[in-house]
Amino acid sequence: MSGNVFALKCDKCHKDDKSLNKIFQERQVKTKQELFDKLRKGQKAKLHQHLTDKDINEAAEQMKLR
Ligand code: HEC
């Protein structure tokens, strides 16, 4: 399963128009820290409350965030 971002929990909701590629670009998510800040403290934190740190770290790695 790991090794493919589209096998991550994110893809359940993030596909097509809302793919992570697009969202990261639009929202200027460039670092792992920014991703954590958005998902834990941002306006959309509630939507992401079920994600574990591991899920987010894996996504960051797949998306090649610093
Ligand atoms: C339960 C559905 C769901 C899951 C699972 C989910 N997201 Fe989201 N996410 C959303 C929705 C809905 C939005 C709002 C999209 C918009 O604003 O157009 C969003 C927004 C975002 C944003 C932008 C946040 C902001 O403040 O602008 C990021 C970054 C993001 N998601 C990353 C992720 C990552 C990474 C994962 C997997 C580790 C993930 N999401 C899993 C539903 C989900």
C-alpha cells in the first residue's frame, strides 16, 4: 500500500478536481510543516481529524514535501 499516495486515506476524498496535486498547488503547501498546520489547525481541520500523524507523514513523503 505504501509507495502510492493514491492508496492513502487522502484519496477517498481527494480525486479529480480535488486531487492532492491540485490542492497543494492552489493552497501553496510546500513543506510538511505547512501540511500539518493546515490539517491540524486550518479551516479544514475538522475534515481531517481522523487522519493520524502517520497518514499525514506518508502523504507528505509521497508528495515530496520538504
Ligand atoms: C473525509 C474526506 C477527506 C479526507 C480523508 C482527506 N481530506 Fe483533505 N480535504 C477534504 C475537503 C472536503 C477539503 C476542502 C477542499 C476545498 O476547500 O476545496 C480538503 C482540503 C485539504 C487541504 C487544503 C486545506 C486548506 O486549509 O486549504 C489539504 C492540504 C488537504 N485536504 C490534504 C489532505 C491530505 C494530505 C489527506 C490525507 C492524509 C487528506 N486531505 C484527507 C476532505 C478530505
